[in-house]
Amino acid sequence: MLATNSRIPAVYSGAEDDFARYRDVVAEIFAHHRRTATPGTDGAACSCGGAWPCREEVLAAELLDWI
């Protein structure tokens, strides 16, 4: 999961495991990226301005499949 390396905190305390780290990454992505309708077309876009699904959404989907 090289795409997430810069997003994962280096230090976790207690019983938190790798899965908790990735859940936090997914939650962060979902907090900022949403599917929006594109007026005048049948297509959709991401709230970040990219085409749907944007790279961040694809990453979140892959992480959810993994965890």
C-alpha cells in the first residue's frame, strides 16, 4: 500500500493495529471526496473536481476490500 505511506501515522499507542491505521485513511478520504452530478451531462464528478471515481476513491475502495 505504497500510496498510503504518507498518510499513516508513524506511531500508534496501545493495542491499535495496522487495520486501524488504514480505517483512518479511508475515513479521511470519504470526508473529502463525494460523488456529485455534473449538470447537463449523464456523468458524475468527484467533489475534488476530478472524474468519478477519482484516484482517492479508488484507493479507499481498495483499502476497504483489504481490511
